[in-house]
Amino acid sequence: MGKTNVPNARERILQTSVRMFAEKSFEGARIDDIAKEANVPKSLIYYHFKSKDEMLDVLLSEFITAYESLLHSGSAAQNHSDEHATKQRMSHYYSFAMANADLIRVMFMESLKKNTDKPIMYRVVEVLVDSETAADDANRKERMIGEFFTGVLPLFGYICFADSWTRSYDMDRNMFDKLFMDIFSSAHSSYHLARGGQQQT
């Protein structure tokens, strides 16, 4: 994600901003530093974006659009009641999350702020549940809780803590990734299998 590998200035600004938001926090990242790292004049940033808030809004909007596409793709649209299918489905979400790791770190940090009325991460679970459940479905609230606490939150937590965990415990990253994926898939599959026994979706 270097400063010269994306010819389009707007995209280079966005790539640089998400990396710096993840490294320095949203508040800590300065427009001057983003301009320097993106190799663009500061005025060009303000030509494309009114503020850092607008940059973050654009990044989140693009993330949600890509996530919705994943949810509606054949690779993710699998039977939840089948454990193998659910594990395969989780692997697609895992790949998507890894490709968006810096933005997920920013979303996690922003969502932890105490004064946040509606954390950004809630939007992810809303999109997930609404892609499969009618808005007036009586089980929507249960689905929101189940998907968030067995799916979205563990995966986002993994993205944020995997590097420090493997350093702190001197653990091989490939082994850690495999163990996490096995545990994560098993836990989330168990939720869907238990729910499938009560009501097929």
C-alpha cells in the first residue's frame, strides 16, 4: 500500500488515510501527514474530501458495498444448517476481512468509543442479517445478537489482536491462523446449527 502504487490520486489518498487511521487512530492522523504519505498536495485532498470525516465515511460506504456484494455472491450464500457449508462460508468472510484489515481496525477503535450512539460495527451486522431476514421478522433481534457476538465481533477482534498475540506468545502465525479459523468456524457453526434446529432459515 505504498504511496506510488496507485495512479489515481483519490484512491491513493483513501488507501493512505485508512493505513494512517489504523496506525495513529482517526484522531491522531493529520491531513498534512496523509498528504505527505500519499505524495499529493494538501489542497488535492480538500479537492476530493471536505474533511477526515468524509474520508472515513467514503471508506465505510465502500466497505459496506463490497460486503453486501459478498453476502449476495454464490460463494457466501450457503446453507447455514450444514456445518461444512457454514465453515466454507466463514472462510470467505475471513478472506474479505483480511483484505480490509486496516479499515476493520479503525472500525473497531471507533466502535469502542463510549460516546458512540451507534457503533460502526453494528452496521456490518445489520447488513448481514437484513440480507437474509425480513425487516419485520420476529427473530431479527435474536439474529442480530447471534451474528454479532459469534461472527462479527470475534472476526474483527482477531484482525485487531492477531499480530500482538503471536508476538506476545511467540506463536507461529500460520498455526495461529489455522487454530483461530477452526475455533471460529466451530463456534459460529454451532450457533447456526442450534438455531437451525429451532427454525430453518
